[in-house]
Amino acid sequence: MDIKEIQSLIKFVAKSGVSEVKLKMEDIKITIKTGGGDHLETTTIVQQHPTMVPSPSVIQAPATEIGEPALLEAKEDDKLITVKSPIIGTFYRKPAPDKPIFAEVGQEISEGDVLCVIEAMKLFNEIESEVRGKIVKILVDDSTPVEFDQPLFLVDPY
């Protein structure tokens, strides 16, 4: 089961009104709990054979686990690339409040450079660049909610 299937399952459960769903497969166990107005949605994913070991202090999932950020030509004339959010969550420009910002306007970036993190269900997902270029504009304010496929950055590719 890939992350897109898990995201679809979470959306389906949220829309269905079911309070709890448990799914067990060969190496994955998923529990999705939803509650009324005062309760938060909870998702637990346990893998018996993890492909990467998270840091003990911060749990992060790279963009490759959630799907790569969507890229789109903003305008054919200026050939700017729009980096879009691959998930729903809260956009952060820094890994922690006391850490430096990942990317600034005018900064040159390479493929694989972390541009931001998006927090979704208590997981901080690093959003990496798929292109080389220069950041022209940051389209989202720090600590604000973002939707799936929402534009985050404009990049002038090299």
C-alpha cells in the first residue's frame, strides 16, 4: 500500500462519518480514528520493516514517501515552475522555531534541496525541490494551512 492509497483511505474515512477503521496487511497496520468537534483525527501507521529510521527527537518523512511535489508551468512566457503542496497540512519555512529558514527569495536551489516542511497529523514532511533554479516568490506565509496541490513557491529553472 503506497502513501497515496493511505491518503485516499484517510479522506474516505473522514467523509464517511465512521469513528474508527483498522486495516492490517502483511507489513502494515493502519488505525484511523475520527471524532466529533472536540476530538482530533488520529492515524497510526506501523510498519514491521521500515525503509528508513527516523531521528529519535523528530519524526520526519521525506517527500518521496508522500509523493513528490507537483510541478506546473506557471506561464509559458516566463517559464516559471510552481512547486505545489503534495499533501494537506500546515506549511512551515523552518524545521524548528529556533532554526534558520530553509529557502529565501533569490536563493539558488538544486534538486533535492528541502524548501519547507508540511505538518500533517503530527508528522513533519520535508518538501524537496525537483528542479534546479532560483526561488522567485514564496506564495504561502509561515505557519499557515495549505491544501493539496496549493502553489507554494515560484522557481525560475536553470
